[in-house]
Amino acid sequence: MKAIQVNASRPYQVLLGTDLLPTLGRQIREVTGSGTAVIVSDTTVAPLYAQAAEESLISAGVRALRYVFPAGEQSKSPPVYLDLLNFLARNHITRADCLIALGGGVVGDLTGFAAATYLRGIPYIQVPTTLLAAVDSSVGGKTAIDLPAGKNLCGAFCQPSLVWCSVDTLDTLPAPVFRDGCAEVIKYAVLYDRDLFAYLEETGLDFCREKVIGRCVELKRDVVARDEFDRGERMKLNLGHTIGHAVEALSGFRVSHGQAVAIGMAVVARAAGCPDRDRIVSILRQFGLPAETDYTAQALFESALADKKRAGDTIHMIVPRAIGDCAVVAMDVQDIKPFIEAGL
């Protein structure tokens, strides 16, 4: 098992290995001392792994409850969030207890935001079961729900007490969902690591999962340690996300997050005239990810105006200058539309 220390305002470890679910309860007992743990999951993941997680908790002497909601981005919403809070209240959950986010990014974001706000904060543990959550959303403490006006507009920074990543849970992922996570893996390579990018070009989808997940977590750990609250360098982790979130919103979230981020990366690489743009577009296609969209520059521009990285008349765009070298560029709102047009 690989242990990666994250030194944030609340330090914690990311523990990475195989067949870890049977020992989850013991680890939670050691880290949080919780008497009750609420497993929060969705209708896709709960039938696969909730029973194993629950049995592990009970064997460690932890009372286990479940809250399961319909799978999909549409559940990362105020009604489901409030329903979860009411569930916690009805079951008399206290600050001595904890939540367990068992699932992908939607589960982690919703659970983390509930943990940040219920009783003004209770512990939670991330147990990612998708590649996207393992390499990105489970680490760093960003939690949120969506609003009708846009994605992740209501949230809080709240670091988990532990990230418990059992790589074997990725074996049950449908191929499109696994490829979604690959978009975030490629993002880290474009941002910081030419060697990782070359390794992915060489292996394609057959990359070593523990090796790649571990490397992505290390890269994110370093960024979070330097800029936990997203005021500077951490903004780079939004490479492809401004346009990607616009694509998601315009599609009514029928386009998945990973596909949308892939489109966003391709658009900004072309728009910026990045000398490595052909390699970036090529690797996205190699991994079965889209690099184009049918949405117009005007539609994408209007949707991007709701981006949470907007500050007044400025939007911070993450622009690749080369593989392993990206910059945060403050762009006037009036310049966003022609920039998008150049990348379509």
C-alpha cells in the first residue's frame, strides 16, 4: 500500500492499494474514532461496494448507516443536499461521527459539502471508486453542489480526514467512465509532467493504474500544499474546465465531465497556438475522448460567463504553452469569445 501525505490546513493521508475495503472500518476507527459512520453513495456504486464497506465498519465496532441517492450529476443539487442533511439530523449524527463518500466525483462533492456544513463541520472520508475521483476530486478538499446557473457554484473548502483508494474498485467501471477519468490524468500530464505524458502516449489505456494514480495524487498534493484555497497556482488545475463546464451545462449534463474537459483542453491548446497542440489533441483521441464540439463560440461564451473563476470583467483561463508548462492568463470577458472561436 502506498501512502501519500497531504499537508493542508488539516493534514491527511491518501492510502492507495488493492483490496482495501475489508480494512476500511479499522482505518476509520483509528483516524476519526467515530462511533457512527454514514456511507453516502449512489444507485450505481452502492449495490457493488456498500455491503463490503458496511461489513468492514461493523467488524471494527462502528455503527453503519447508508444514504443512497440516484446516480448522476443531476443529484449534485440543492434538493438532494438538503435531503442528506435531514437524513443526518433524523439519525442524530453528531460531530463525533463521520461521513464516508463511497463513489465517484458527484458522491465525493456532495458528501464533502454536507460534511462541511452539517453542524458547521463533521469529519468525512473519501473512498473513490472512479478513476476521475481517485486522481483528482477526492484530494484537495473542494466540495460543492450545482445551481441552475452553473456547476459547482455553491461549495466550501473542506479537507477529508482520509482518502482510501482501493484500485480494484476501478475494475467494475464501464469503459466510457474509465475514459472520463483519463481526461483528468492527461490534464495532469499536460500541466506538469512531460514524462507522464510520454508514458501515456506509449501505453494508451493499458497504463499501470497504481503508478499513474499515485503520480497524479503527488502532483495535486504539491499544488494543494502551496495554494490550498485556489488563489494562485491551484487555478491551473482548471485546465480545460472553463469551456468544459460550459459544454456540460449546454448539454444538460448529457456530455460527461471527462468528455467536456477533454474538449476544453483541445480548444484552449488550439486557441493558444500551443506548439504541442497536435500531440494534445492526438492523445485525447487515442484515449477515446472528444476534441471538438458542435456548440458555437457564442453559446460557449455565454455559458462561460457563469464560471466561478470569473472576477468582475475578467476570467482566468488556463493556457498550455507546452506540455508540462501552463499559465494562468487573466482575460477580459470581451476577449473570451474570439479566443474560443480560434480554438473550435
